[in-house]
Amino acid sequence: MLAAVAFGVTMAGITTYELASGHNLSGGRGTTADDSGGSGAGAHAERRGE
């Protein structure tokens, strides 16, 4: 239970930082949560327009 709370607090802090700065932690635009949609190589290629 404590781990879940710590995870939630950490993700909320990261998302707050990303929204305030306008960039995700890897330097891209948007938030890490925006970039996490889909899975596998096909989803990544699709987002890149390949």
C-alpha cells in the first residue's frame, strides 16, 4: 500500500513539473503520460508516421 502511494505521489510530481515546463522529462513536448499510449514497436512506428 505504501509503495502505491509513493508511486502516485511521484507520478503526480513528475506530471506537475511537465505541465508547468511544457516538456516531458526526456525533453520532448507534452507529458510522459501522453507518450505512454500504445505498446510494442508497431505503436512507436505508427506515432512516428512510419
